[in-house]
Amino acid sequence: MSLEDLRKEIDRLDVKLVELLNARANIVIEVGKLKNKTDEPVYAPDREKQVFERISRANPGPLPDKTLQAIWRELMSGSFHLERPLRIAFLGPKGSFSHTAAMLKFGQSVEYEAVPDIRAIFEEVSKRHCDLGIVPIENSAGGGVRESLDAFIDTNVLICGEIHMAIHHNLLANCGLEEIEKIYSQPEVVAQCRNWLSTTFKDKPTIPVASTARAAQVATQEPYAAAIASTIAADIYGLKIVCADIEDVGNNVTRFLVISSEDAQRTGDDKTIILFSTAHKTGALVDVLNVFKDHGINMTNIGSRPNRKREWEYFFFVDFLGHKNDDNVSKALEIARRHCLQLSVLGSFPRNTTLL
């Protein structure tokens, strides 16, 4: 076939694809009507996982799975819009890493609400002003995000998903490197670039702000100011990338949690996060952890925050594989509660295996 013939065949298939996509969309509209009658949530993480797995199984190539998954993410985003537009809160302003993670997860067809701090994300979801929220929980280089951990202690939102996103930090400014007098960024981001900063700007102050996007905003307003932020923030706020990829650890990944008013159904490949506190006595924490070991539950992460109301008491966050409705998990939770002052299941959700 000639080049012209091949292009005509592509055009014919494109028309067919549009027909099929709109046929799919008409079914989505009917799904939305049924969900409205039963008051089911628009976003179902377990269904999302099933769709992606089925697409991967059905893919013979040559397109890689990640290409098809990106297409289907936008299809799902359009489907949300047809059923009922999702409203998703993120740590703003636009151009933050949270904003990027939200768009990579939920596409272009949902509504996004930028809020000024992490606590506000929890409040918007708790008050049901937003359907979902995207909150950073930990970074592979900088550790846990304290504001998010504290907000989980103080609110009643649930976790319904997680996002893993590769992070690259850049020094942005509208002046030369040697002219920079101060640098704005989020404290956790500054910590992830500490070695580079101590070598290049050891005598220059770093000023904390709520988000990297806010840092970029401030850097546009003050002369000789710089920000550590993303390339997207540079584009949005008209800043130059003075130095790229300044993070101390090259394989820098941030984990975000998707919060909602309810968690997800079982998929068979799930993760659960719990929050608990124990009495201040010898072996109390070990007693709780041994319960999960005895029930064959694989714990993947543990962190702690001090109880701000009682001295020398701590809240512990534990991630483990399994769903709260799995037999071994439900039994372990029942026994673990006997060793705790309190224990809450923050959510069970499909385990994420994809790096965005």
C-alpha cells in the first residue's frame, strides 16, 4: 500500500473509533442514571482497577499497556463528566505536584479545586464540598508529610486510592543563578534538595511556603527571588528553569493518597491503612504488630506522630497488604483493638503498581 492508502486506512479507523467511543459513552450515561437512583459514588476505584487489568490482558501490541491506560484514563475522565462531574481538591495553586498527580490520575474532564493548605483538602472532602482530595503522604527521599498525617488524626475522611509519581525539582527564576538572593519552596521539597542547596546556596535563605506552586507565584512577584518547583509551574507562571533536576536522590517518588467519604470494594489485590494508639507501657506496640504477623499479614510501612493531647503517647500509621473485609484481616483487626486505646481503619483500596 502507498503512503496515501495507509493514511486513508488510518482515517477510516479513526472514524470507527469515534463511533465506538460514543457508543461507549451512551452506555456510561445510562450507568450514571442508575447510580443516581441508588446514590452510588461516581468514582469506583475497584472498577477502575478491573478496567485497566482487562485492557492489559486484551492488548496484543504493538502499543504498550501504558499508552492504552493513558487513553482509558481520559475516557474515564470523560465518563465522570457524563455521569456527574467529579470535584477534586488539591494543594494549590495550579502547577503544584499535587495538581500534576491529580491530573495524571483523573484526566482533563473533571473539576479541580485548588486549596491553600493540606488541612483544607481534608475539610473540603469532610464537608462534601468535593468528592475527592489528593494529599501527599510520603516521599522516598524526605519521608512522611506531617500535615497529612496530623489531618488523618483529626478528621474522619477515608482513603480510597493511592498515586505514585516520579518527582523532579527545578530551580526557577527570572534572573541569573548568581543574582538569586532567596529561595521559596515547600519545607519537604527543600529537604529533598538539601545537599544541592548547601553546596550552591549555603549563604542564601530558604523560605517555606505551603506549596511549590505558591513558591513559583512568589518568585514572579519579587526581584532576585527563586523557587524550587516543577517544569509545569515554570510554564504556568512564566519562570525560567535555571537549574534542572536538583533533587538529591534521582529516583525520587512521592506517594499521594486519594481521600473520600468512603473507601473501595475488594479487588483481591488491595492495601489497607490503619491508625491506632497504644497505652504507654512496655511492649504495647509489639503486641499489636505481632497480631498482624500471626495472621500472615504483610506490613509495608509504619510511621508515627505524637499525640498532641497527651505527653509520651503516639499515633501509629500502618500500611499492610489486604482488604479490611478479608477474613484474616478482619480477624486481626478485631484482636488488635484489644491492645489499643483506639484503632481506626483509614481505608482499604486497590494496591497501586504503576508509577506516573
